[in-house]
Amino acid sequence: MAIEQVVDYIDENRERYVEELMDLLRIPSVSAVSEHKEDVLKAAEFVADHFRSMDFDTEIVPTTGHPVVYAEKIVDDGLPTMMVYGHYDVQPVDPIELWRNDPFEPTIEGPNVVARGATDDKGQMFTHIKAAEAFYRSEGRMPVNLKYIIEGEEEVGSVHLVEFLDAYEERLSADFAVISDTGQFAEGVPAITYGLKGLAYFQIDLKGSTQDLHSGSFGGTVANPANVLGQIIAKLRDETGRITIPGFYDDVLPLEDWERQEFAKLPFDEEGYRNYIGAPQLAGEQGYSTLERRWARPTLDVNGIWGGYAGEGSKTVLPAKAGAKISMRLVPRQEPAKIEELFTSYVREICPPTVELEIQVMAGAHASITPTDTKAMDAARIAIEKGFGKAPVMIREGGTIPVVADLKQKIDVDTILLGWGLPDDGTHSPNEKFNLGDYHRGILASAHLMNELRQSGLS
Amino acid sequence: MAIEQVVDYIDENRERYVEELMDLLRIPSVSAVSEHKEDVLKAAEFVADHFRSMDFDTEIVPTTGHPVVYAEKIVDDGLPTMMVYGHYDVQPVDPIELWRNDPFEPTIEGPNVVARGATDDKGQMFTHIKAAEAFYRSEGRMPVNLKYIIEGEEEVGSVHLVEFLDAYEERLSADFAVISDTGQFAEGVPAITYGLKGLAYFQIDLKGSTQDLHSGSFGGTVANPANVLGQIIAKLRDETGRITIPGFYDDVLPLEDWERQEFAKLPFDEEGYRNYIGAPQLAGEQGYSTLERRWARPTLDVNGIWGGYAGEGSKTVLPAKAGAKISMRLVPRQEPAKIEELFTSYVREICPPTVELEIQVMAGAHASITPTDTKAMDAARIAIEKGFGKAPVMIREGGTIPVVADLKQKIDVDTILLGWGLPDDGTHSPNEKFNLGDYHRGILASAHLMNELRQSGLS
């Protein structure tokens, strides 16, 4: 079979593909808001209908939360099997007043479609469905075995996805998985993301007294939990940005030479990055470049801090309580469970006995790294070069996509992250957009990937 | 003249004095709440009427805020002049649901009257008016020259009192001033408070980026203002509780030996105090007892801290901003203006250039200490012994009463603090109370003080 006719089909159906994406974008499938429960289900059905029209074995699998759409097409046991993960749910739209148009009335603005979910993840996820459709309609069958997991709770932490993975474990074998929920490195610089960070998230609560005290009448006689909190936070990192929790770096996978070389070659504008963020200076662990710190070095951040009086003016209160949310982004080989133990025992050690300490474990997720010397990765590189007209750069990401580690741990499947989005797409922000050129190129790249796999001798 | 007939008058009118206090307590003169503006004025008029009925030169002096009642009676230039400061405004009543009765329908519960303002300061302030009345009605004239400053904005920081003091400066000369707005050391342990702490109150705002960032995508590349805030707070005190701002202790008036001995003799139950506060342990600057730290050593407390996400669950945000309110309680000889300079330059020095720093000066007040070897102080000691049947202990206070420093600086008048309240009166709390026995004894002590002064040869 020739890929040309598939490419032609994709080119010829470009407008219809955009219209169908806009239909999907019109469904306000906000998973975090319970009044949108029906809309979330509607989006699941929309996606499932697409699979059914291509004769996939399609199920809307209920979970304790929103359902997972699972669609599978085994064309030949001798062919490679590609898994696709994506999500049909979207972020809330607040602050709604900052949107130029109704977030669920997709609007074409120049090269982009503007709508909630345009890039995250409806638009990106849809490219892999439309690529399959192009094969089905032009060749009459899929080029490889395909398994799609399209969930409805990614924006609320994929809280029930594991229920699905556990129940369907035996059906989920695959040679590798693809996710398009990240981005290109920059406009015109397509990328393959082969590493993600993990997460260990805690809440610390300190209590110094039964109720808030008058800072004059009681100051100097009891510990102030907000002061103690400052001391604890200060002891988590040293002045060079290094995390001081004993044993924290023991299992860190060091950056390899080729990675440092590749990252150094990327067209990264430090000053532009600093300007975009609005920081007076960039900062972080000494001895590593900005991209190295961002993608491959563990970090520790206070995500929230509170205690006492935060209103206008001055109140001379000695707070009874203070607290903070503190999380670490982990890198490959760091075990969240071990970090949890190191963090909690260190904090217990440095916290003085003058306050009561409570530590809650809020979340944990493994980092991931995908081998770059595989046939699947080679296929992905070629597919992007053919779809985007440019070879991809190899990058990592500081964020966490827990499903990547779940797929690895539960079904031993490595994931290749093929992001079609752009850094300024505004995922989770007002006026989220997706470049329709990238949508089209993404469909082409996905089709090329399937075609490369068919020829790869993989599996 | 004999004091006995004055004492008899006070005893005979005990019930009427209580009823009149209850009338005053019925006026909801909450200075902080603008809808109570008329009530505040009504309380001023109530107080002024009392003075007028005793032929005082009485004025309701307008300020930019609530008025000051000023009443003056010069009986003889050769007699000593006693000034009384008090306030007729009260704290808000929130949380109202915790009150057993309407806070402005005074209720007799056992030995106490329960109402907002019962002890702070209507009940205590009123004792000095009722003592004067006893002289006026029984002897026909005042025993000494009397000047009363009863303001209506103490509970909102005496924000406009200085307008009055500036305008009336020439009329305000006095041998000393009396304020009853503190407390006894404990039930049955009357006290004279001869020292108060001052205050230097700041707000620190740190900004690390234009808006909140994703802690995965941006963590490790820019400073986190909440982490930096923790570092700054940690550097303000060392592990022994000593404040580490260079020069901070330079002007501190050390405790004298007699003070340390007196404090050590007080019936202070450390374990009871700790239990009352609900602290796991007492804490504070090494080398000083709890009462010494509380009354006579400077302290530094975070009064409020904020930044990032403080809601339920976990949000992986790298906050754009974080801030804290930080105040120091100062001791005599420490200048708030100098402390302001030391604090701000030290914080600027320790704050890294990776965040933007803003420091606001929120409030400043001088500490005060009243000489204990004066005729006025001797008179006060005798008066309390006669009124309460027990010699007072000499104590200091960790709180700040700015008017005490103002009277000293503007008109060179020392203040003696004669507190009739009890530590558990619940000033500023629901079900505020005042022991009516202490009310009566306070009136007696005030009358004895006037009588002692008349005989003292002071002035």
C-alpha cells in the first residue's frame, strides 16, 4: 500500500477534519464541574461514535468518575500494536471574563482555532483518530493494530484511570504508546519528549497554640508556627538551590552527555524566557543550564503558604496555626515512596518540639524516561520529519503525566510524547488556541507514524 | 477632709454605680463599624454628661474620626494634677454566635457583668469618674486637679488622638497620668504596670514572576517567592530565639536586678500558662524567664503569611507572589524609627536579587517605662492597698498602649497603669466580663489615689 493516497485523503478532507474538531470543541466537557457531567458523557459518546464508524471494538467504560473510551482494532497479530492515550475532558474556563469569545463556541482567529480544549487535549488527541480514519477510508483497513484509551478525567488528576487499567490490563499489551498532550519546542521546532518528571506533594500543618494569641501579651513565650514554618522551608534547600533532604539525590538518574549536548544546541532564548516569566533573574541549582534544571533535575517548591492575618493593615496576632503545601518534582529512578519517607523524617527532625506537626502526603507520581534507541522512536522521528517537514528535536519536560508511568509499570509499555501544541497555546488559560496548520501536520505525522510502523518490522 | 465619708458614699451608691455602668454598656459604641457612628457619639455624650453634672469644664472635641471627651477641673493651682486616660469605644462583637447574651444587653452572671466593653474599657475607665463623683457629692469639691481624656478610637488604633493632643497640648500639663486599661496580675493579686512594649510592624511583599507558573514546566528555573520568604523569615531569628538583625539589641534597656527578683517572686504558674495557651512547650529567647521574655525582652513574630494555593487538595503552582506581616515588640530605649531602618536594610541585604522586594512600614510605637520611685507611684501603691486590701505587685506588659508614649513625648507626663481587670476577662472576645467586686474596689482605689495625692505634697 502507498502512503500517498492516505496523505491525499488527509489533505482533501482538511476542512471537514477542522469542522469535526469544532463539533467536539463545542461540547463543554469540563470534568471538574459536576454540572457538566452530562456534557462530559456527551464528549465520550462523540469520540466513541468516531471509533464505531471505523469498525473499532469500542466501549464506553464506566469508572467511579467519568468514563474511559476504549477502542481497539486488531488487524493482524503479526503487525505492531500502537497505543494512543488522550483525553476528551477539558479544564474549567475561569476567569471567563478574559475570554474574547465563548470558550465553547470555537472561533477561527488567523491560523488558530480558539476554544477551551483546542490544544489540551481535544485537538491533539483527535489527530490520531483522524489519521486512522484516513487509512480506513482510503485503504479500507488500519495499517497496524491500534488501541485507544481516551479518558475523561485527565484534568482532575486521572483519579479513576487506574480502575480502567487494572480491569483491562490483559487487553492492553502494545509495542509502545503515543500521547499528544505536550508541545513542540517552539514554533517550527517539532519535538519528541522522551522524559517527564515525577511528583511528591505534601502538606505541612503546624500548630503552636489553641487559638490565635495577642502578639504583645504572649509573644516571646511560645513558638510562632509561621516563624517555625519559615525555618523549616529554609532548611529544605541551601543557598545554591540544592535540596538538603538527606539522601534526596541518591537515586537521581544523571544527565547523559548526549542529552546535555542536545539541550545546549536547542534554540533556547534565555532572555526571552526570563522576560516571558517576568522574573528579575533566572535562578536554580548551580552547575546546570536552565533547560537541564527544567527538564532533568529534581526541584522543590512551596506551592502555597498560609497562617495568621493576611488582610489589609496590621493585626498584632500570633497565629495559632500555619501551613504550607510543598512539592518536589522528581526525576527518573527517584521513587515517590522513598522520597516521602526521606521528606517526612527530615521535616520531623528539623521541626522543633515547640509546635505540633502534621504532614499529609497529597500526591505522588513516578518520573519517566523513554529509551531513544528503539525502532518505535526511529519511526516517530521519521514520521514527524515527513509530517512537519523538519526533523524533531529530542526534549524532556518538567511536568508530570502520571499515565506514562502507569503504562510502564502496569503493562510495561513505553510512551513517546509527540506534542503538536505550541508553548503559547494557553492550555488551562483563557483563549486557549491550537494552530490548525499544526492540527493538519499532526494528522499527517500520525499517519506517517502508522505507516512507518507497518514497515518497521517491529513486534 | 476625711476620706471615710467618700468611702461611705461609694459603698452606699454601689448599686447605682453598677446601674449607670450598665447604661453605658448598653450603647453599642463599636468604633470600627461605621453604622455605629451615632452610637459612638451617644457614648461620648453619656460620658460628657457625667462630667457636666460634676461641673467639669467639658468638651466633646471633634477629630477627623470619632470625638474625644475632654473634661477638666482645676480646683487649686497648688494641688497636684492627675490626668486620666480611657476610652468609651469598644471592639466589634464578632463572632456574635458565641455570645451567651446580647453583647449590648449587660447581664449579671455571678460576680460579673457580661457585655462588650465591660472591662475594656468602659468599666475600668468609669471607676475614675465615679471616684471623682464621690468626692464631688460628699465633699462638694475635687481633692486634686483632674483632667480626663476619654477617647472614642482606641479600638481602631487611636488614629486621631494625636490631633487632639496637638491641639490641646498647652492645657494638658499634669503631674502624672492614670490609665485603667490593663489588668491585675491574677485574681486577688492587684498590680501596677510600669512598663509597656513598643511596636515596629512591617509588610514584606515578594514577587518572582508576572503570574503564577506551572511548577513542573517552570520549577527549577526561577526563584519561588514563597521559598525565599521562608529563607528571609528564618534569618530574622537564630535557633536560640535571638533576633539576628544587626544592631537590633544595641539600645535595649536591660532588666534591672530588682525587676528580675520581683518577677521571680510572682505567683506565676508556668504549666497553667502553657496549658491555657495550648502550646506543646513554652519557647523563647534563652537566658530569660517566661515573664521576663513576655514583659521586658523584644520579640519578633510573623503575624501573617500568604502565597500560592491554600485551598483543599494539591495544586502544582509556583506562586508569582508571597508576602508576610512581620512585627517586633520593642522595649524601652529602642526607637521604632531606628528599628525600621535596621529591619529594612537587613531584609534588603538578605533578600536575593531573584525576586522583587517591597517593604511597607505599617505601624510603629514607642515602648514606655514609668519610674517607680516617685511620689505618684507611692500614692498609687497605697491607694491599691487600701482599695483592694492588698499591696500591688509591680509588673510590666508585653502589649503596646501608644498613648502612654504619646503623653510622655508630647507633654512629658508619665503614666501609671492601674488595671482592675482579670486575665480571663475576655477583652476582644465573646462574653467579655468585668468583676463587679473589682469595679467597686477600683472606684475605692481611685478615690484613695486622689486622697493620697492631696496629702502627698506632690507638685
